[in-house]
Amino acid sequence: MNSVISAEIKDKGIEQYLADQQHKSLLRLLTCGSVDDGKSTLIGRLLHDSHQIYEDQLATLHADSQKVGTTGNQIDLALLVDGLAAEREQGITIDVAYRYFSTEKRKFIISDTPGHEQYTRNMATGASTCQLAVLLIDARYGVLTQTKRHSFIASLLGIKHFVVAVNKMDLVGFSQARYEEIKESYLEFAQGLENGANDRLIDFVPLSALNGDNVVNDSASTPWYTGGALLSILENAPIRATNRKKAFRLPVQYVNRPNLDFRGFSGTIAAGTVKVGDSVTSLPSGKKSTVKSLVTFDGELESAFADQAITLTLNDEIDVSRGDLLVASEQLANLSNRFKANIVWMSEDPLKLGQQYDFKVATKKTTGSIAAIDFKVDVNTLEKSAADSLGLNEIASCEVQLTEKVVFDLYQDITATGSFIIIDRITNVTVAAGMISEALTEVQVNHQYSEFELEFNQLVCKHFPHWQAIDLNQLANK
């Protein structure tokens, strides 16, 4: 067992220790940036110097460092989070790894995300649940393309607090001039990040993850820096209001009917709070009822809040199915089959306008297509340009058209019901992730048909001349 934790338990007793842990605030963060900037090493150093590594883990780490380490005779702290065989062979991060640790002030869940462009989709997955991003920059190379791409994706996902860690300062002689140059370069780029620009917080810290400078303890090598070590910044980072204060949303995942006398609707509360007696509305049907009971594994509750898994029963027998959304009656969600969204394309096969894909919004799965691309964003310059397709890792604002109406919120309001994934209908592979930015009416959509549909229409007119040509766009608006 960890010696620090053991001492704390011995001093306080197990019950008091668990009570203290329960009431600490929780910060979810990710490390991101370009390949080989030192993300995994930073997390390893953070855990090691804050005494969060168990004794058996430390012994295994020493043994593994001799076999597959990349730091010579030194312990390779990156191996704490790079556990896949392929990661250890290549010395890179491929998949997202999660680590938990706590200090006297706060609990943390860290997502270690890959830096390679090929695995940008993994980075987006890791960032989707985080409140803060630690963005690493190699002091030798400065701000790179992946640095900008990860910053832009984190911004789209609603992360408002960035900690820019200028790593490997030991390789540039802890040069203050080099640090200030990178700081100025990144701030110039960050001015173009539109989402949340007014309330975005950016901290900078010079460090050496390999040697531990300014990670947990202040470094004597940077007397010109007075902003505090990385751990101090993380412990004191403001945590924004949780989903509990937002409108109540329960995506129905399962209709629980164990017998004739019980019919409940199970799922994880996406946002808000709910109490017995509250008025709720089932969408898309619009039927209203009041909450009869809130059932959990540990028994019935009088109230429940965001992130709790519950089974909710109603006083009226209304039709509620999997994929429906139970919401507060006084705070309804959007209901439409068309909306605008920021989309991150994650497939090597390019996006095709008009092609049918599967869409999954919360627990609702339906089909639809990308009707138009408003613009795509160049991650280097943040300039917007016209496009008729998207390639791997490209990001664009698009108009989505579904075959049926779905219930949703704007991503900036409630992330769980304002986001979606796009799935290839043939391979069943997730090809994109999206964040809804605006609900659209039917007139606003610039509908575009696939080449197949247009060619089929032309063939019909060619081989059956007595038939009138079909105006597909006109037909769509009827």
C-alpha cells in the first residue's frame, strides 16, 4: 500500500479517512499536445513525487524500466500510464489511459491522451468529460500543429481552463527568453479560439517532467518564475458549476418492467435534479406526469441529481420508450430533425454529403446525413474555408438532417444531450463526433443530395421520358 495513505489511515482511522475523501472536490483533467512532448512522463512524475504510487507498482516500474524503458538507467515514469504492449514497444501513447489520485486539498481523475495525429479521435474522447486541459509543449520545438489541433478540440468541447506546460526546459537551459517566446506564440494563437473566449483562463508553467522541476515542487532552476508548481495550480483551479444546477434531463436507457405492478424508466441523469412529486414531460411525445418514486440499488430516494443512475416511476401510465428524454416540464428541450453542429471527422474514409449514416444522440439512435458544410477550420490559422467533404481529423461546422425528430439541447448548455456520434452503417465504426450549436427550422436547411440520388433521378428521366423530372430539392421542402 502507498506509505502516505497508510500513515493517514493509521492516524485518522479508516472511517474518518473515507469520510474526508468523500467530501473533497473532484477535478477531471487531461494531458494533451503533440507527440513526444512528455504527457505520460508528466503524469508519472506527478504521481511519483506526490507519493501516489503503491509499493508493488513502484517495484514493477523499476523492473519494466530496465526492459522497455526509454530513459537509460533512470526510471521511466511514462510506463505508469503507457500499459499497452504496442505503446511500450514504440514509446508512444495510443489509447486513452485514466489515473486517479488525491492530495490533501482535492481528488483528481487524469486522462492521458495520445499526441499522434492518427489518434486525434482518442484525444477527443478523453477530453469529452474533462474540466481542465494540461497542454504540453516541447520547449525545443514550440507550438506545433497538434498543439493547435488539441487546443481547438478542447475548446469546442467546452473546456475553459488551459494550463500550458512548457516541458523539457532542462534541454534549453531553463531559458526564460525561450519560455516567454513560446508563451507569446501560444497566446497569439489562442485569441482565435472563439468558444468561451471571454471567460477562458490560461495558466503557464515551465517544467521538466523527467527531472521533476515545477511539477510537484518549485524548482531552483527557474528563479524567474513565481507562478507555482503544476500541482499547486491544479489544486487551486476553480471548478465551474456542475450539471446539478442545470435543467433536469434523463435519457431513458431501459424500460424496467419486472412484473405487472412495476414500470420504471432507467438511465443516468444527464443534468439537473429531480424530486418525488416533480412535474416531468416525456419528449418527443410531450406527455406530462409527476414523479412517483426514485429507485436505486440502495433503495428509494426523495431526490436525485446529475450523474446518478436511477429508475424513475411516474404516477400516470404514459408511453415512454428507450431513446426518449424525461425533462423538467418548465424547462423543455429542443425537438427537431435538423440542427447545426461542430463535427470532428475521425475516419480515413471522407465524409460524403447526403450519404446516410447512423446518428446517436444521448440514448436515441436514428439515421440521417450531413446536408451541408458551412465551413471547415484550418487548425494552424483558425481560418474558415468552404468545403464539400471532410478528411481524417478535419473539423467543420455542418448542417445535419435526420430522418426523424430527436430531442436535444445545445452543447454549451448541456453536454450529454447536446452531443452525438456518427456511425458508418456498413462497418458500424464511429466516424465522427459532433457538438450541437444551433437548432434549425426546415427553411434554414440547405439540403443537398448524394450523387447516387441525383444520378438515379437522371436515369429515370432518360429511360422513362413520359415521366416528369423530379425536383428533389423541391420535394424535400414539401
